[in-house]
Amino acid sequence: MNIGEIAKRAGVSRSTVSYALTGKRPVSEETRRRIQAVIDELGYRPNASARALKEGRTRTIGLVIPPAGQRLTDMQLGFVASVVDAAARADLDVLLSPSGGEHDRSFERVVSGRRVDGVILMEIRLEDDRVARLLDSGVPFVGIGHTRHPEEMSWVDVDYDTLIAKCVHHLADLGHRHVALVNRSAELVAAGYGPGHRAQAGFDRAVAERGLHGVRVCCADDVQAGQTCLQQLLAAHPELTAIATINEAAVAGLYRGLAEAGLSVPRDFSIAGVAARHWAESVHPPLTAADVPADEMGARAVELLIQRIADPATPHRHLLLAPPVSLRSTTGPARPRP
């Protein structure tokens, strides 16, 4: 039970309930009694997360997302949805703000305009100007992702280094000797996109450990780019039998390119990756993947942010997740190219 339900039953707005509880603004005695009657009937007690936030704040958190002109991936949408859901459970509102390029003014308004009590930052780069700006501003914040300096902030993240290495080892166990990494876009990787660089490191390490022939390519986040990427890979490396990827938006294009080349997944070619679980299960064929727990990550990010808002001096906390690779329908024993 939360303030929204109390407001609905009492026939008033959420802000009126909040004012009645905190005394920040006057509320008529009749309205106060009606609200109190609903509270008594429901046995409402503010949850621990809400109590942790000192009164007098906006009760709004900012979620900084990739630029509005960029289509969000399924995983990114999962992060957004989980943050919004977790914030609602804590009776908080969420202000979405794009960042990057022409959207930097929106980010600056969030930081300097006192519109929010704290910020959750997505798509973090190894050296990220937004992190530096938030550190300088003193605004509490948490990252979904982390910079090259993990100790400087609180964050939750996926261990892309370890997970891509797991995918490569899985493919090597199936006999694949020629493997490619399909990364995110060249622009993102060049800009220092953390997951892209960590995936490269994990791929290179696993390829060396298993004595494989590995090639790395970047690919834009869409189906057509995935198809073109696959065509170019096969043209340049006809011996290739498997791909590891963190680019879920390109996977459908990889499938399409393989079908166009007359290659069946997983009979002739294997693909493994890091992706949102429900997406990996729903794509056809279902993708063998390390399933990113977007729901858990968003909820934990909100939890960490609430703690930092309540006590900005609290030590930074870090959560690095490395889920197992879920075997589905896109990996099988290697078959040499004819």
C-alpha cells in the first residue's frame, strides 16, 4: 500500500496526502480526517525506502538515458522499466532525461535545476564527462555501468568481460576454432563505451587461452547493420563458424545474413551472446546467452540511490553481476566450412 492508493481512496491528490503527512502545507481539517481514516483502515506505514528520504525534497529521481534520436535496445528498455517500477514502489516519480550532443542542456538542467533528489545514469563510458559533472555538483547519483575508476561512484553493472569470455569458452568447447566478436557501434566503442571495451578484453583473453582464431568487428544497433556485418564477416573470413556478441539489436540481422548465405543456426553456425533474458527467449531461434537481469539491476540502482540521498556520506557500493550462460537453440558442434 502506498500514498497513491491512499489518495485514490480518500478522493484527493497524492500531494495532498503528502502534505497531510508531513505538514509542509496546510490541509483542511476535514480532508486531514478523511485521509487519516483511510490510513487507519489500511494500516499504512511509510516503507523503509520512503522514510529514508528526508522530507522537503522533490521526491523525484532523474534517469539519464541515451539520446532521444537513438532507438533504445530491449535491454535498455528493461533498465528504464525496472527503474520506474522500483521508484513507484518507493513512492517516487522518475524524470527521464536524454544526454549526449544536443541533449546535454537537458542533462545540465537535471543536474543544476534542483528538479530531482538524485540521478541514475545509464550507458556509462570509461571516461565519462557526465560522471565528472555529477561528482562536481554534489548531486547523489548511481550508475548502471561504471567508469574506468570504479571506486569513484556507486554502481550496478554486468561483467561483460567475464560473460563474453564464457561465451567464447562455450563455443570452444563445441569445437569452434574460428570465432568473431560482434560489438556495439564503432562510434560507441571509439567514445569509450564501457561494455564494448570490456567485451573486447574478455574476448581477446578467452581466444588466447583457447588458442582460437578470433576477429573483432563493430556493428550499429539495427537489423540491417547486423545483416551487412554478417555478409562482410563471411566474405573476409569464410572459415568462421561462430559469433559472440553484446549487440542484441543486430542479432536478427545476423540471423538474416546467415539464412541468406544458406547457413542454418545452429547446424552450420553458432551464436552466443549477452542479452536481456525475455528477449533472448523470444527471438527465433532462442539465443544462447548470458541473461542480463535488467529488473534486478534497475531495482538495485534505485535502492542504492535512495541510500545515497538519505546519507550522501555513505560509502560507495558496487554490484557486478555475472549470470550463467543459458543454453538455448543457437549453439551446436562446429562443422568445418566446405
